[in-house]
Amino acid sequence: MFNRLCLIGVGLIGGSVALAAREQGLCRQIVAYGDEKHQTNLALAQQLGVIDAYYFDIGAALAGSDCVIIATPVGSMAYLFAEMKPFWSSDCVYSDVGSTKHSVVEALTSVFGQVPDNFVPAHPIAGAEKSGVQAANVNLFVNKRLIMTPLAHTSRSAVNAIRRLWTSIGSVVSEMTVEHHDTVLAATSHLPHILAFALVGLLGRKDEQHEIFKYAAGGFKDFSRIASSDPTMWQDICLANKQEIIPLIQQLQAELGKIEQLLAHDQAAELFATFTYARNARQRFLDQQED
């Protein structure tokens, strides 16, 4: 399918793309670009057979590549696009895996004046709390959703090429607008991560005096799992999508305020109704997942 796949960033997502693409025979060669501070991870990626070679020179990494996937924190995109611009090729398709799409479009526009028609913004709805190439998983994307957010002028051949890549490694691909993506992901991914970070931070400070974690049950472990995610990545995501996240935080604060008042006034029936609605709403979510 591709002659040379270039990955910019070989962590959990980039490494998993490489492993899956290699297993499916989607490219003849897989290379990576990174700066020297990531040399240990890049060398490990080569040692593990995830990539064939890596470069500290972006021109050398991009040379001859006909597919480039950017798998770095969204806060680094503008800098990377500026580095890539002199080597941008019309014979190549480009995409990313960022959890926010407006910030990627904005970064491309700041560098190129508009989003190049051979760039397809994309986001795999898959991941884990672990990071680094050692966490890469060949089956990470199997039966997981992949959202593409092409613009009106995006080349359909580029869209089709990126679609084939992701479907070939097991993803269920859909398309939506940039704005709709960021609204949906703020609610389903970004806010839950903020909640996990906030709760674990709160209890962590209490744990220093009261042994909170020692007696935490399995429910806490399940809920708090995503607080083990990469802080740098989530700092970038939350800042990039704050316009969507802040209103959700305010709405959540209002919901917590309502529950606080129900507890304060011993309104058992109303509390039961609140919990029942939430349980039923979650069941609808599970039913949709099964469908």
C-alpha cells in the first residue's frame, strides 16, 4: 500500500500503528523522526523491530515517504509543521492522531496559510494509560473507532488512503466535522480525564495523612486508571480544547451542587432518581457499544 511510512513520534499510538501496519504488510519500510532527547525510545523502537530506522534530521526522515503519521502531543504540532514545510511533498499523504482537531487545523493554517489538501486530520479512539514504544500493541486499534475530520477541500484520494490504512489495521472509520469532533471528545474523553486527575490529586493529598489509598477498593482503581495517562499529552489536549471543556466543567459543578443539596436535605427519593437516571444512561451507552 505504501512504500515508506514515516512516523513522527513512536510512543504508544505511533508504535502501535507501526506494528499493525507491518503485520498487515501495508508498507515496505517504516522510519521515524525524533529529536535527540528521544534517542533512547527511538533506539528501543528499532531494537524491537517496530521501525526499520530513525533520524534526527526531518528532511532525511521524510525523503521518499509516501505516508506520514504525526503521533506527538498536539502542543508540538505547529513547530513540527514549520519543520516539515520545506520538505512537504504532493506525492505523500499526511495525517495525525491528535485528540483535538481544531488545534491541528489551526497549527497547519498558521504555517501553510491553509490546511494542505493532502493532510487528513484523524483521531483513533484507542489508547492506554501506559506510554512509550514498549507499550505499543499490534491489536490496539482492532474494533476501535477512528474519526477522520477532512475539510471541504481535502483530497478524496488522500482521505481514501488514510481510511484504507486504518481499516486495514482493524479500526472502524467514520467522518465528522472538526467542530463536532472536539465537542464530542470534550465530553467523552477530555472531561473524564480531568475528573480522574482531580479526584486522584484530592485523595493523594488526603492519603498523606489518612492512608486513603491503602483501603481503596476496585472501583477506585477502575475509575482512576486514566489518571496514569501521560501528563504532557493531557496538558496539551486540555489547553487546546478548553473552549469545549470549560462549559462542561461548569455544568458538572452544577450537577454536583444539586447532589450536595439533596444530601444536605435528606432528599432520598430525589437522590435515588438521580442515581437511577445515571445508571440507565450508562446502560444505553453499553447497549450502543454492543451494537
